[in-house]
Amino acid sequence: MEIKIENIENETLVRLTGRLDTATAAEFEKAIAPVLQSDMNHVILDCSDFEYISSSGLRLFLVIQKTALAKNGSVTIRKMNAEIKSVFDMTGFTALFSFE
Amino acid sequence: MIFKTNKSLSGRIVFYVLSLCILLFIISLSVFYFFSKHQIEEMTYQNAEALTANTVLKIEQILVPITKISNNYQWIIKKLESDPDSLFMLTRKIVESNPEIMGSAIAFEPNYFKEKGLYYSPYSYRSGDSVISMQLGNENYEYFVMDWYQIPVSIAKPYWTEPYYDTGGGNALMTTYSVPIYSDSAGVKRIVGIITMDLALDWFTEIVSSVKILNTGYASVLSRNGTFVTHPKKELIMNQTIFSYAKEINNPELREIGRAMQRKKSDFVSSTLNGVERMMYFTRLPSSDWTLAVIFPKEEIYLPLRSISIILIVVIVVGLILLTFIITRIISKQLVPLRHFAKSARDVAKGNFNVVLPDIRTQDEMKELHDAFDYMQMNLVHYIDTLKDTTTAKEKIESELRIAREIQMGMIPKTFPPFPARKELDQYATLIPAKEVGGDLYDYFIDNERLYFIIGDVSGKGIPASLLMAVTRSLFRSVTLHFSKPSEIVSSLNNTLSENNDSNMFVTLFLGILDLKNGMLSFCNAGHNPPILIHDNSSDFFKVIPNLPLGLIEGFKYKQQEIAIKAESTLLLYTDGLTEAENEQKVLYGEERLHSFVSERKFTSAQNLIEAILKDVDNHVLNAQQSDDLTLLAITFKGVQDKYEKSVTLINEVEQIPLLQQFIEEVGDDLGLNAPLVMKLNLALEEAVTNVILYAYPKVPGKKIIVSVTLKGNDLIFTVTDTGVPFDPTLTENPDLNLSAEERPIGGLGIFLIRQIMNEVTYSRIHDINVFTMKKKIEN
């Protein structure tokens, strides 16, 4: 699991690469922490190279969304592949997020 | 006070001493009394005799001269015969010259002096101060028949008359002494007359009356015929004879005494008068032949004795009372240490062994007691110390055994069936430890479709053996991660165990690796009992290369062997605790019996086989004590399952999830599954395994989770098994998907996802194992 965070203008770009499972969840959580602490105006989660997500990962995505909503920020998911999307569909997470 | 302490002991001593003293005193007193009594009697009698003799002497002193007088005057009378008248002068003379003589007469035979006539008896008597002479004989006084004349004449001897009262002259008590006068004319001696002297008896009475003997003893004189001449009872004097008196008081005894007095000269007699016993000593007055008797109450003899006796008794009684007090005090004082000893004994009994004993200075029995007590105290202390040490040592040994047992039992797998998901295997094992832990071990696991198993026996007993067993088992688990061939694994184990093996303990071991995909068994034996292979009602011992037990020679080259295991074969592994189980006659169970037992029977399962063998061993051993651990491991290989099967063993750490991913991808490869499906399967499995990590093994590290998969027709069945706490994931409720992001709870998605992905999801708990099964239908 690799995470790249870029702040471009007033956007926070989080590029996710690899798998987000129970093993890598802790690492992701740590990496995401600065984003959660920011004002989260406009967070983009780039999932182009995102391969796999399990319930631990879903949990963290939910945390991101909840935090952003609390701060009146926004989270957008970009380029999620079909498999992961189906997981989102299965769990009803699709409704919780906006997609690009 | 004195009597309370040591009451019974000193009381007893005093009682015995007192009794003995009293007895001695009684005996002494009695002896003294009787001896003295006898002495006193003797003395009294002698006294009486002496007194009597003395009195007799006094009396005779008076009487004897009288008799002498008559002899003198005989001669004169002869001379005066020619002048009869002159005889008056003679009688006068006699009276005048002798104051005791009251009167004197010279009486002649009738008609002796013819001129004088029939009677001629010149007589003079005292009357007041003068002497009167007269003629005694006349018609009114025929003196020839008088006692004083007749009797001496007839007996031709001097004669004292019986006493009489002188009626003529003052009524004095008198007696007359008559002596015959002889003449020898014509050559013939004949009595011609009597010369008499009248004697007053008042002096006589005086002498006798003055005789005093003892207290009330007295003397009495009796005349020849027994008349009382003198006697304290004045009424008896001259009135009674002893015989008449005896008759009067009806005392025949007295009569006999009277007779005795007349018969014998002197004697001692006793008589009872008015109930009082009296002693009497009588003797004759030689001159008058009268009897002088001295009489005294017998009792009075003993009066002095009585007094002395009473005094003695009083003194003795007082002495005994004093003795009692003194002895009691002395004894009590002597026994005071006993009280202290009793107190010391109680203190010792309370557990205080440093009690100070009373100081004993004497070298007697108290000192003995003191020394014995001292010795006892010392010995008790020593004994208790020894006991403490022994108990501590015993407890130590027992706790050591307990620890060893716990180590041992903690190390061996005890859950059965150990691989419920593996259809190729029916496996069971048992380890029955001996009282002293023997160091048997067995272990097994499946990795990568291979069953690794060992059975072993550590030499020695107790904690060292159990530790070596634990080391061996751990090494087995770790070495098998690096080596895959039995010879390599065993060599590695051996090298590690031989290193630093100062104690020269060793382990016999049989290690086998059974490939579940083809039934090939490769094994390496290290000095262990060859297992038995059972197939189709026949059994054979493995032909093993023995090799050396582990731990002896570092670098030893172990050789392994291969054998094909047919389907429905059972490997029976055991330790020598089985074959060397002995009964009370020291007969071993033996390989033969084992061999024939397993050959002759059909067994329904591995468990059934082992239980049957155990029963058979029991029947052999009966009551004998088990001396070594007894271990049995039975592996029944049911044959290669031609369904697809794969499994992986994970540790309960999230870091192992990549391994799970790898496993799922391999399965996908094996079965040619498409990527999305593989991903979905991965997701479902990851959720299942994560749940186990989180909920079945909460906070318990290092636990195993076995994930296995089989393909049955179009069903791909995943099984996740763990030995954690009972955890049923199917109980979790599905989340509400319609909640908003704010409302959605974090978590609860795992099982939901699984349910969404898989077709069928079941949970069961088998023995101590959580078995979670997920089925996915696939098109192939």
C-alpha cells in the first residue's frame, strides 16, 4: 500500500496505490492523519492504482467521509476500478461518496 | 497449702511411712509391754517374797527368844522341883524379866506333887504395873484338857496355841507358847508338865499391819487352823477361819488356798475375790507354824507398767503427728521441682523448646529427670528440624514433578480430531504419564499438504526430561520451517541437542512426513521403537534404520527412508512405555502381544484402536504401578482425496493477511479462476480471518488459523478453523445500508461482505475448534 499526498491549490490529492486490507490499514490510517487534520476543503482520493479493499479499508474511507462532513469539506473518489466499485456497491458505500 | 501440692504423692508417702511407723511402734510397744509385764511380775513376786521374809524375820525376832526362854527355864525348873512353892517365884521372875510375856504358868501333870493335890500350876501374870501370882488350876479350871496343856503333852513338842482373847486382862489378843517339861527319872524320859508363856499379840499385829505392798496390798497372819490372827478386816480377826470365810463368801478357791497353806510351807497363789484377782504369797512362821500371807491385787502389779505404757503411747502419738507434719513438709519441698517440670512439659508441648528447666543441685532422681528432660528437649528440636527438612525436600520433589507434568502436558496437542477438515486423516493420540514424569512426547502439524509428525521419548525423568522434551518439540516446530526432508530435520535436531549436552540425556525419536497428495511417507528413525503399519487385518513393524537417538553425537548422519502408505492404512506409533508395561510378576506387555492384538481385530477408528490397546495393556498390568510414560499415536490414512484440496496455516496477526492473499491467488491459479472472483474470494477470506484474529483470539498471540479449501463438484468450500474462544460470526446482524455516512457505524461489514460474496455460510464448533465454512458456486 502506497499513499501519496499532494496539496494542489485548494485541493488535497491522495493517491492510493496497491491494497488496503487489514494488514495495511494501520499504515493507511497513519498516512491519512494529516489530511484528516486539515480543513479537508476538497479532498480527492485517486484510486487509479487502487487494487483491493477490505472492510478495514472501507472503515477508513468512512472515517474520511465523516470527518470531512463534520468540517464541511468534501471527498471525491476518482477512477475507482470495477471490482472495488462492486464492493462499494455491495456495501452501500457508493451512496456515501461522490465519484468522478 | 502443704496438702494441696503434690497431694497424692506426698500423701501416699506419708501414709505409708506413717503406717509402717505405727506398725513398728505397735510391735515394739507390745514386745516391751509383755516383756515388762513379765519382769514386773517377777519383781513383784520377789518383792513379796522378800517383804514376807523380812516380816517373818521381824516376827521371829520376837518369838524366837521366847522359845529360848523356855529352854533356859527347863533346867531351873528341874532344880526347883524339890520346892514346888518356889515355882511361883519362877513364874514371877519370867514375867518380870520379859516385857513381852504377859503371863507364865508352869503346869504339872495331875498329882505330880502329891502334897499339892491334883492340880498344881503356879501362874503369874502382869496386871497393870504389877505382877500377880496365883494358882491356875482348880476344879473350875481343869487345865489338863486345855489346849495349851493337852496338845503339847500329846505331841511332846512345844506348841503355840491358837490366838485367844484374854478375857481376864483387857481383852488383848494373846497366844500361849507351851513347852513340855521332861523328867528322866528311872531312865525314862517323860513329860511331867508344861511351861507356858502368854504372849500379847499387839506388837505382832502392829508389825504385820505395817506391811504395805503396792497400793492396797496387805499382810495377814493365819493360825495353824486357819483363824485370822491379823487382817485389815477387823471383823474377821479371831471370828473366822479362812475356811468359814470362804464358805461365807462362797469362794471355794479361798478354801483351797487355806488347805494349801496348811499343806505347804510357802507358795504363790492367785485368787479372785469380788471379781478382783489377787496374788497371795504365804509362808510359815517357823516358830509358831502360823502362816503369814501377803496379799495384793494383781492389777496393781501392772500399775506402773500401765502408766509407762500410757505415757509411751501419748509420746508416740504426738511423735507420729509431728512426724506426719515434718515428713509432709520435707516431701513437698523435695517435690517442688516436679511441679516445675510439669509446667516445663506443658510449655514444651506448646512448641516452646527453649524452656528453662528447674535447677537441680542434688545428684538424685530429680537430677535424672532433669537430664532426661533436657535431652528430650534437644532431641525434639533436632527431630523437628529434621522433619521440616524432610517435608520441605518432599514438597520440593512433588512440586518438581508437578511442574514437569505441566510442562509435558502443555506441549502436546490434545484436541481431537486435530484436522477435522482433512478427510484423508483419522488421527488420535494419547499420553498417559507415569507418576514420575518420563519425558514422552508427540507432535504433529500439517503444512502444505504434508503431515509432519513425531513421537519421542526423552531419557531420564522429572523436570530435566520434561525440559528436554519441550526443547525437542519446539525445535521440531522451528526446524521444519527450514528443512523439508526428514533426515535433514532430524540431523538438525540432533546437532542442536548434542550441543552443550553435558547431562548426556538423549531423545529417541521417530519423525515422519506424510504427503497427503500421494500417500508417500518419508521418515527418519532415531533409535525409537519401530511403528506398526496396519492394513487389511494384518500388521507389520516398520523396518527402520535404527540411527542413533538425538543428543548423543553431534554431526551424526541420519538416514531417512520412504514407504508408500496405501489407503485405509493405519500408522501406529508408540513409546516403550507400552511395550515395557509390566505386571506384578514383572512380565512385559511386549511387541508380540501388541502385534497380535492389532492384527486380530478390526477397529472402527484411530481412537477406537488406541482405546482398545489401552484396555488390553490394563488387563495385563492390573495392579502393578506404571513406571514409564505410555504414549500412542495412531494415524489412519484414508487415501488421497481426489478432490482439490489446499490449505494454509496462518498465525493470528494481521501481518499474515498477505499470506492469505498468496494462498487465494494460488487457489485461483490452480483452478483457473478469473481475477474478479479471486479478488472477491480474497475479500471474503480476509474478512473471515480478520474476524478470527479479532474475536476468536482476542489478545492471544501466536495462535494458528487454518484456512483450507476443497472443490466438490462446482462448490468451492472454504473452511477457516481456529482453536480460539467460541465465536460465531453468523450471529452478527447485517448493517443498515440506508444510513447516511454520519449515521453509519464503523464496523460490522465483514460478515456482510462474506454473505454477499459467498453462497452459503455456516459455523459450527467441533470439540474445541471454531469451524467457519463458506461455499461459493463456481462455473468451471
